[in-house]
Amino acid sequence: MTAGNWGCEVATGSGTKFVDTVDTTTLGIIKVKTTSAFGDTDMNAKIVTLAPMINGVAVAATDGQKVVTSWRCGATGDGTDSTILKYLPGSCKGNL
């Protein structure tokens, strides 16, 4: 797959009240950028990520048609803004 071609992308202006954009990388990492509707500098225009995993390991370019077995969310190494971490659900924080 190529970046921005996974079928879940959302362009600026096409999101929701709280989601500005949704982008993807070639490895399937989903990057969601918030809008300014929160009225909180810790949340406004921040990015949270969801990265596909196979048996606890990040998806690699050679994984082709393999099944994703879990997701890692909120990892700063994947692009999540550190200021947003305190707002993530506990189940998400546990996957860092």
C-alpha cells in the first residue's frame, strides 16, 4: 500500500467537530489530527497515532497480506503529540 491510500483518510474540512484530518503511512500507521474545537491547548491541533502490529511487532514493509493482530496507540515514536497522552484511554496507553 502507499501512504494516503488505505481508504480511511479524511482531508482537512471533511472531518468532524473534533477530527481535522486522518492520514496514513505506507506501513498503515493512522494519524488523526484534532481540530481546535476542544478549547484546550493540550488537545487543539494535536496528533494521535494507531500503529498496526503482528504478534506484538510493528508491521514491516515485507508483511504484505498478513493479518494485523493488535494495535499500538499513542506512541510518541509513531508521531503522537506527547501533550495528548494524558487524555488517551487506559487501554490505549497500555500499548505504548
